[in-house]
Amino acid sequence: MDVSGVTTNNTNQTIQRQDKRRDSESLKVKKSGLPFNRGILANIGFKEAMSDMEFDCIVIHDVDVLPEDDRNFYICSDNPIHMAVKVEQFGYRLLYDKLTGGITTFSKEQFEQINGFSNQFFGWGGEDDDLYRRIKFHKYELLRPFEDFGNCGSVSHVPAEKSNDR
């Protein structure tokens, strides 16, 4: 099973354990040979998901990050929520206060108001820092309500090329 299959399988099971009444949709994108652009993929995923159903909570979820504790809830709030607080590949610590990568939840309105991700970052890095600036510009706070159990495992994979825009 590939990295996205591992993540989809684990994430769907976690969501079902947390609340059996939720509707969810997972979108996977195949590698095209072009440089990786997380922002474009997240924005397309948002548009595609909204074309199928009016979701009120959006989860932007890296395929290589898996929550280790079911108390780290997939929920939305009055402000965006950063769920991947302490990630295995970074020694289970928050690298810096403005980090938004890994797993972040938004209400539909929040994601639309901040205009999603920038489409300008190719390769790994930079898009999360820009996302944080968008969140702050629109007067939101980035919440980490599950910091005590926001540990996330890392799924091994070939790393993406680092962006020059970091």
C-alpha cells in the first residue's frame, strides 16, 4: 500500500471512531511528474469537495502525518485548528510557533476568506508560512487545543524537492 493509502485507511477509521455520523470525502492526487505544489492541490481538493457536497469543516491533511491519539479531534472552530502539533519526524516537538503544516482544519468560511493556499510555492516548504500569514491577516488565531495529545506519527517516503521560496 502506498503512503496515501496508509493515511486514508487510518484517517477514515479515526473519523469513524470519533463520530459515526460524519460524512467525509478523501481526495487523492496522483503524481504527474511536475514539481509538487501543495497549495494548488489543497485548493483543488477544496473546490472538488465543495462541488459534491456543502461541507462545513475542511481538513487539509498531509499524507505522511498520522494522528496517534483519537482525542486529537477532526473538528472545526471559530478559528483554524492546527492538529499536527508534535510530529515524529521532528522529534515530537513543535518546530516553531507559526507552523501550520501537517494537519489543519478550517471552516468553509475561513478557508474562503483567507483565499485558501497560495499557488506560488513549488517543491517542499514555504506554503505553510504563507498560510499562517493569511490566517493572521484575516484576524484569525491558529489554535492548538489538543496540544497535549497532538502527537502524530510519520510515514516514510521519498522527500519532495525543497522549494527555493522557503
